[in-house]
Amino acid sequence: NPLPPLLTDAFETAKNLVINASTRIPGFFMNIVYRGETLLEFGYGAKDLKKPNVPPDANTIFRIGSGSKLFTALALFQAYDLRLITSLDDPLRKYVPEFPQLHYPFCLLYTSPSPRDRQ
């Protein structure tokens, strides 16, 4: 199956953004799966800084850092749009009773333990 033009454009845009980014991004790996079929895989940069000529591949393990917040936010808003949750300010325990009690709403709140981030 040929890659739809929208996905081709999105891939090229993402690839160029990372390639043109600062040297703080040592490498990345991206693949596009369309209707259950892997259509494109691409690794750029270094898999390991000690081996700069080896690009990342599908088995490369990356640190996710704060990237999971985006997926959490997306999932919350999708659940809200589908009326699976009634309020973004509800405590998580309303929907998952076994989750520990928190002192703030579960929606999109982030506080860092780092004093540098609290300034």
C-alpha cells in the first residue's frame, strides 16, 4: 500500500524538525504503521553516543522523559469527549478505586521535584 500523502508530509516534517534541531537531540527512530502494516521505518543520528555512526533502530530503547504527559492528556480529553469521564477535575479514584488518594485533581497537573523547575 502506498503511504497516503498526509502521512508522507507529516513524516517529512517531523524528520526535518529533528534533523534541523539543536545538538541536544542525538538521534531518533520513527515508524509509520497504517492499517496494521509497517510502511516506513527510519532512524537518524546516533543509537549510542559512544558509537555515533550507528543509527537507532526499532530495538533502540529511548528515555521517555516527560513525553508520557502528552499521551495522558490526549487520553483524558478523548475520554472526556466520549463522555467516559464527566469532569477533568474528578479524582482518579472515582474511576479507578484502587488508585492511591491524591490531593489534587488528576487532570494534566504536573509538578516537578526539581527546585530548578519550581522557580
